[in-house]
Amino acid sequence: MLATPARFLRLLSLLQMGRDWSGAELAERLEVTTRTVRRDIDQLRELGYPVDATIGPHGGYRLGAGASLPPLLLDDDEAVAVAVGLHTAAAGRVTGAEEASVRALNKLEQVLPSRLRHRVSTLKNAVVTMSPGTGSGVRATVLTAISAAVRAAETLRFDYLDHHGAETRRNVEPHRLVCWGPKWYLVGWDVGRADWRTFRVDRMMLRTPNGPRFAHREPPDGDVVAYLRRTVGFEMWPLRSQLLVHAPAEDVEGRIDGIVTPVDESTCRLELASDSYDLVALAMGMLDVDFEVESPPELAEHLRKLGNRFTNASTRPR
């Protein structure tokens, strides 16, 4: 059995996991009786921790939310993860969050024991965060407002500046926020166009109040990530290439940004989108597998010229 202070810390750590725990489950984890668990819960409440309890066969204990909630307790791995996350956020992918992240990181590092400060320092020194560049950040308040609308199922009203510089007014049922590289995107159902659309958050100017509530729809393509890969990551590029790759689909998928379709156990079809055939050649060279060009003929001709150039370079006498 854990000593009382250690048991309290362990109990708080379990309750902070955001799920309901039965008295029997907590007793088993803490190696005490259910009576001891009830007594410990009562003492936590006296200390100001709002522990909610429900009765019945599916009832249990859960740490509730409240303005008087004392500071959260983190185990070693959680503390390191939070510190490294704050360090990354301080690099500036969300405008306005950098200063707050630095302040929070400084406060956290002041209370970390030396063994954890060393782990955090080691990770920070080993990781380089690329700046997202100018003009690509979004304000934390905008992300918060959109997230709240997603959760409350409220239609967003905003002005939108497209990549041609044209401004339109949109009413959109927000589905998910997506962070892709240095940019944030909103995937939602455009009410006026009766279709799914993707919006760059840094080009959105929110209007208040929000519009009417809505019922969430099934995600496009059955998966938001697949939808974004097809729309933002594929359809925006001018050139299309289709290749027959002599490798199993599972060996190709995830190694290259394209649409992979199995043909049989040893081959697959790969569809790529790019703005030049040089990028296709580079990608396939890095993939390091045999393949055939199915379309377009311009790609086959381009690869033939590149092949001749490399062959001449390798056979030319010094």
C-alpha cells in the first residue's frame, strides 16, 4: 500500500485522466479498500478538488471542472511533454501564443525537479523548430472561436479572401480545424454552395454573432485527412501523373504524397500531383523502386531526357 501523500498524488493522477473510475477500480490501482478510496475522495474534496460521483452500475468518480480547482499534478513524462510542447509553441505557429508559451514554460521549468529539467533541456537542444514564415500565423483567439463553434455546432459567419484576392461572405458549418505544415485550415460545409469546402484560417475574418445551430454531418471522403490530401494536397497542382509501381501498396503508402491503389500483391498504381515533372522524378528516385509511366506521355519523355543526361554523365571520360 502506498503512503498517504503518495496515494493522494496517485489518486489525483488517475482522476485527471478524464474518465469515470469505479471505487473498485481505484481501490485495485491504489491497492487499498473501497472504504479507503471513499475516505480519500472526501479528503480531496475538503482540500478543494471538485470530485464528482455518480451512482448506479455505470457510476464512478471523476475530477470535475471548477474555478477553485487547485493546480494540476503531472507525472514525470507528462511534465516533460508539456514543457517540450510549450517550447515548440513558443516558436510561433499561432500568432500571439509565443509570449504566453514562453511565460508558461518559464513558470513550469522553475518548479521542475533537476532530473526533469535535464530531460527537457536535452530535448530542447536536440530539436530545431522551423519558423512558419511571415503571414502564415493565426491568432489564438481565432482558433479558440472556431473550435468553440465546432463544439457547439454553430454556423460560422465570415468574410473570406481567396488565393485570387477576391473577397466573399460565407456561412459555414465548421467540422474540423487542421494544422498542416505552417498553415491552419478549416474544413466545413459551405451552406451557400451546398458542398464541403476548405478554408485557410489566416484568410478568414470572423463575424459575430455565430449563425444557427446545425447537426454535424459525416466527414467528406469518410475521413478529413483523406479529403484534405485529395483537395488541398492533390487537386491544387496543375500536373497529374499516373505510374505503375512494382512494389506492394503497403510499402509505398506513407512514403510519398500521392494516391496509392493496390493492383495485386506486388504492384500498385500511384497518382501524383505536382507543378513540374522534375519533382516527380525526384520523388520516384527517392522512393527507389521500379515503375512504369502510364500517363502522361510528357512525363515519359521528360524522364527519358533525364535518363540520357545521367547516363552521359556517368560514361563521359575524365
